[in-house]
Amino acid sequence: MTYVLSPEAIAACQSVFVQHKNTALLIVDAVSEQTGIPAKRILSPRRDAATCRARQIVMYEARQAGLSLMQIGDALGRDHTSVMHGIRAEKKRRGA
């Protein structure tokens, strides 16, 4: 079965994707401001403890904002399983 989306439907899907990515990037900016770790570093592949902690805070807060694991992963350049781990680690730190 082949599905054909109208140009309007495609535009709507793209708009939702952009909105979710923007939400994640706003959270990155907020965490960057609070932690003093540059947003560029949070989005980088660096794995030092401070950067990973900031990234995990972003993952947790993005999930609380209603983004899916895939959406968070896409915004941060990570796999959804990495996002799951980050959220779990942050929940454990918060005692939630």
C-alpha cells in the first residue's frame, strides 16, 4: 500500500518536527545558562562528567516537556537508547 501525503500534510509534519527541535534547543540553552557549560559543548560528542551531566539534565527536562525519546535524540544527535539511559541516570540523581 502506498501513501501519498499532500504538500500541506508534509509541511505540517515538518513544522511539528521543527517545533520539537526548537523546544529541545531552548532547554539546551537554559541548562547551558544555569550550568555554565556552553550549548555547543552539550551538543558535542564530549563525554566528560560535567558535559554528560548537563546533557542528561536536558534529556530529562525535554522528556518532562513531552518530547519523545526519538525527538530528544534527534535534537541532541544521540540514539534513543542513550536518551533512555540519560533520563534514568538523572531520575536516579533526583531520587525520582
